[in-house]
Amino acid sequence: MALQILVAPAGDGWVVRSEAFDNELVFEAGGRAEAAARALADRYARAGSAAEVSIFLRNGDLAGRFVHGAAA
């Protein structure tokens, strides 16, 4: 199963959450949160663990999902 990484609104900013780390990463801009989440997913994938990034809009709708397959 792929490691789940979520990008979601939080107050005036955006957070990146995952069971892979204890604390949320907080960003002022959604684009920066998405870029950080995708970079983390890419790192996990290159290390051999599949990762999936799910990005949610302020209204709660899923905006996109990106799967990073594990490197061989």
C-alpha cells in the first residue's frame, strides 16, 4: 500500500499531513504545500516506497491525486 500524503486547507494556510511524520508541515500558499508534498512523495518513491499525494480544496473537494510508484 502506498504512503498517503495529504494537502489540505488549515485556517488561512495549508498543511501537509502523513503518517510518515509526526508534525504537520504548514504553508501560507497551497502551491507551496503541493510542491512540498510531491517532493516528499518523490523521495519516498526513489527510496523504494510508493507514495500517493491527495490535494483537497477549501470546500473539501478532492482537487487531484498523484501516485509516485516505488523505484525498482
